[in-house]
Amino acid sequence: MTKRLGVVTHHYNPDVHEVAKQAIHWCGTEIEARLPETDATKVGREDLAVPEEEFGPGLDACLSLGGDGTMLRATALVAHHRVPILGVNAGRLGYLTEVDPEQLMTALDQWLRGELTIERRMMIEVVADDGGELIGRALNEAVIERSEPGRAIEVGVTINGEEFISLLVDGLIVATPTGSTAYSLSAGGPIVEPDFKALLLTPVAAHGVFNRPMVLAPDSDVALTIEGHRHAVVSLDGNRGPDLEPGQTVHCRTSAIEVRFLVRGDRDFHHVLKEKFGISDR
């Protein structure tokens, strides 16, 4: 049976496009390569293009060529189809990626031989309070943030049905352990190992005494209500979502859908942290 490999690329890095061409050449005639339409145009392989909504179904794996932003886009495209993702780092951070470009062909050969393993990461889902309609999912974080520059918003926080606190903030982050090294970290949140199960609640520029991040159980339901008279907006992994009017509530909780990463088994999270933060051994 023919295997199908999806390829997602950074849109503005010509070096990445060359790596994508190498991966497509590796596929040859035995493996069906597939790219979202915009990616295919960037790579010059419009013959392999499919609409985004048709990209994920039927894939055996997805190759993400870029940085963490490209990994987040690949996640949004294929996670709900339970397609494992192999990340190739051609960005600046690379917390989520597994291999460097020069290791790509070896990793693809390992995937074809079944030598890579699957690492599962939890996601967050955000649903509306009125009817429970799904707003979206995120691998790193969901953020309730101000929609007007320079205007703080009031957010009421309810945890598992119990009112907890009302905060005056620029924003409020609900992150996964995977997202603990992203926006939550820059806002003062803790670093959490990615295979840990938890929800992280991190205020952004809190105007009050309570400005500490919290680590909550993974089965927690975090309800966030827009109080006062100012509007807010929901963002999921950096992508702007719907506006929220005063009085509206959204619920953040662990999603039943997990992200599946293809890994070689020798990736050490603490080593990655040391590398990214420039921590040297004594």
C-alpha cells in the first residue's frame, strides 16, 4: 500500500524550500507527497497541491520544515486526523522540532523502516459557554487578551465551577506543558516538562497584587469571563480567533485530541533547554 507523506514548509525561507524539494525527491514514485496549496506554490510543485481541508486525511506522516511556528501550523492541519509529525528545525528556537536539515534523509529512512517512535503531547480546547461550540484547539496556548492597545481588560476566573478571582490584565494565558516554553514563559510562567499533564494559568501584566502563574490539574475546567465594559479577543497558538464581548465566557480544558510527534528516542528536554538558554556545563 502506498504511503502518503505531507509536507508543510516555512513560507518565507528559500533554504527551507530547497530542503522540501529534497524530501519530495526522496519520496520518488513509491511514496505519495502532498502539500497545502500555498506551500506547493512556494516550492514550485503545484502538481502536488491540495486544499488545506483535504491535506490531513489519509496521511501516514507529516513533515514540518521550519521552526516552531511551522510546527504549530502543521499541528493545526493534521492533529485532528491523528497524523504523526516529524519536525525539521530551520528556525530560531526549535523547541518542538526533532532533527536538523542535514539529518532529514536519515530520519525519513528511519520512518519508512518503522524505527521512529510516537511521542504524544496534550492540547487545549476552547469552547463557548453558550452551547459549548468549539472555538478551536491549541498545542501551546489559548490567550484571552485585550483588543485595544493600552487598555487592560477585566477577566473573571472560575475553576471547576468555583469562582476564583477577578483580574485586571493585558491578557491571560492558559498553556500546556509544551507551551510552557512559549508565550507563558515570557510572561513569567514556569517551565514544565512536555510529557507532564497540566494546565498552566499565567497572567500577562496583571494590575494587582495577585500576579502569579498557577499549575492546575489536567482535568480542570477553566472558565474565563469578560467583565467590565471592554472587549477582548481569543488567540490560539498566535492565531487570532473571535472577539469576546463583555459578559461572554469561554471554557479552556484539555482536549481529547493529542498531537503525535515522530521522535528518534534520543531527544533530551533538559539538553534542549540548556542549548536554547545558553547554559554551559561546569
